[in-house]
Amino acid sequence: MTFEETLTSRRSIRRYKAEPVSREDIDACLQAAILAPSWKNSQTPRFYVVQSPEIRKQVDQEGLAPFNADNAENAAVLVVMTFVRDKSGWGNDGAPANEGGNGWGWFDLGLACENFCLQAANLGLGTLIMGIRDAHALKRILGIPENEIVGPVVSLGHPDIDPVMPTRHSLVDAAKFL
């Protein structure tokens, strides 16, 4: 698959086949995420891969909104993405480098999340980025340290649906050349 094909084939998948995803493919998606750029190479994103049926049930019941748990029902794994706070976008003096503060941690996590999802699409897998989740419950269930901020939960699995690409903004509408 070409890079452009990967970009245009990626979709938010809300129905999965009840099939496993190989550890090799999970690792490839995580490695792609780890390769994402970050502020001063701070590499703050962290990934909690939920495969255990017992933990998955707890995450579904306590950590996700019911509609998100339903959308990800047969996904092989859930990946809870976090970042270490007060590093990306912060100076050596412990103060924010600019008005963005921890917003740069969110930015870096978004880059990592996109790499993860693009690699999944490249492998023929589907993902759904879920932002409606209970960060406190996820921290408790997964033992996420207090110095990490919980971002999205991403489902990963074999799509059981082939959604049509929604209309995208045109270049004229999205970009301004000065």
C-alpha cells in the first residue's frame, strides 16, 4: 500500500470481527507510534495494551462510555494512550516554555496516535479513537501513574465494516497561502 492509499483508507471503525490481532502487528503499530516526533525528543507518550479478558471487561464497564464499549465490542485489543505531564513543552527550569504548557504533550500524543492508526490501516486493521472515557477509572484499573495524563482509548482489530470516506474540506477551504 502506498502512503497516500494508507491515508485515504484509514477510517474510524465501529464494528469489528471477533478475530485476534497478532502480537507482531500490535508491536508494529506501537513502534510506529513510538517513532512519532515529539517536543525536544521528549518521547512522553505511553501505551497500555489491554488484552486480558478480565481487565478488558473492567475497562469496558468502568472506563468507557457505554456507546464506545459497544463500538469496540469485538476489537482484539484496546490501547489506552497517555503522556508524561510537564515534560513536553516545558523547559529545564520546570516552567512551561510557552503558553502551550501541557498542550504540547497532547500534541505529541496526537502525533503518536496518528502514527499508530496509520500503521494499523497499512496492515489492513481498523482503529477507533475514543475520547469519551473515565480517566480516573482507567488510572485505577491499569495502574497508570499520577504523573501521566490519560488521552484516548484506541480500539484495534479486524474491521467488520467498510465505511465510506466522509467529505473532506478542500485545500482551498483548509489552507491559506500568504
